[in-house]
Amino acid sequence: MNILLFGPQGSGKGTQAELISKKLNLFHLSTGDALRSEIKNDTDLGRKVKNIINVGSLVSDDIINDIVLSKYNIISSDKTYNGVIFDGYPRSYDQWLFVQKHFKIDAALEIHIEDEESVHRISSRRMCTTCGKNYNLMWLKPAIDGHCDIDNAALITRDDDKPVEIRKRLAIYHSQTAPLKIEYKKVGILHVIDGSKSIEIVNNDVMHVLNSLK
Ligand code: AMP
């Protein structure tokens, strides 16, 4: 089973992707995480995309499609997983064309929240500088203020989570990513989940949809 998971920044799609991937034994393929790992490892690609990400713009379709296809090929060749959950991909029409050409998609799940909620949630988001784990000062606090529960490293606000950048990312989401819903509807794979509820309730709603597809 291959799933597309999308929603505005702060909708909780990363958290839901983790939960779903464990329950259904799917590989969690987050393009944002893959890019942040390139930046952290200071690779050529990481240096190329760092500024683009920090100002809240989208990385080029060619770069993203290459990353996704190469990861997908590795995952599908070792048969460990029952499929892939694409988190934050596709984000543009050209990426969607690429998806259709290369992957069979069973469901596209939108985790829906309003923009004001998104800005509010993102302003409370913190990330570990070492392992990348996400926290939220409203509902997923670290045990020790400002430090990661896993490795005790410092927690920071991502550059692209700052107010100007987050507004820009939301505008891009509405102009390029959300319109893909029309395409998902056309091919009968769109499911909309209310993301304003608790993590547990959202996950129950998501699992209800996914279990009905089995
Ligand atoms: P995320 O963690 O999913 O919010 O992604 C962080 C940033 O990585 C985005 O703001 C983009 O700059 C870049 N990015 C992640 N996924 C994509 C994608 N599918 N297409 C283009 N850029 C992406």
C-alpha cells in the first residue's frame, strides 16, 4: 500500500506518518527529513538546498523526484515494508505527474487545519539539533526544557518555522500543493481528515480510512 500524506505546515502529518508507518509497516519517506539530513551531513546536495529551505521556498522538482525515486527503489527491492507513506510529496503538479508515472497510489490523505491554527502550532514547534526529533511546547513537551529527550541536545526553532517564512510556506501550500486535491479526487484517492483534533483521534480517523482500503 502506498499513501500520500499532505496538509499545511503544523497539521501533524509527520506525527501521523510515524504512527501509520508503525501500524501498517510502511516506510515513512519524508522529503523534508531527507533534505534536512543532506544539510546536516553537509553534502553537495545539502549545500545546494540549504538556503532554499531556510527561506521557505520549494526545492526543484528534479531534485525532489530523484531523491524520492532512488529511495523508493531501495525500499521496494528489500521487501521489508508493505509499502511507502510519502510525507510532504508531491507538492507541485509536476511532482504529481512524476508520481503517476512511477508509483501506484492507494490513498491521498489530507490532514486539514486552518491557517491560523497552523501558524499557532508552528510557533510552538521545536526541533532537536542532533537527531531532528520534533517537539511542540503545547502538547509534546520535552522532559527537560530546551533539551531533547533522546540525546539531550539543544532544541531550536527551524529557520523555516519563523513567522515570515511560515506565511510564505503556507502561501506556497495553497497555490501549489492543495490544488492537487482536484487531481486526487479525479482518480478517486482523496480522503480528508479533520486535523484539528487530538493526535489520537486524528490517528483513529486515519486508520479507519486506511483499514477500509485493505
Ligand atoms: P517539510 O519538513 O516537509 O515542511 O519540508 C521542509 C522544506 O523542504 C520545504 O519547505 C521545502 O523547502 C523542502 N521540501 C520538502 N519536500 C518538498 C517537495 N516535495 N518539493 C519541494 N520542496 C520540498
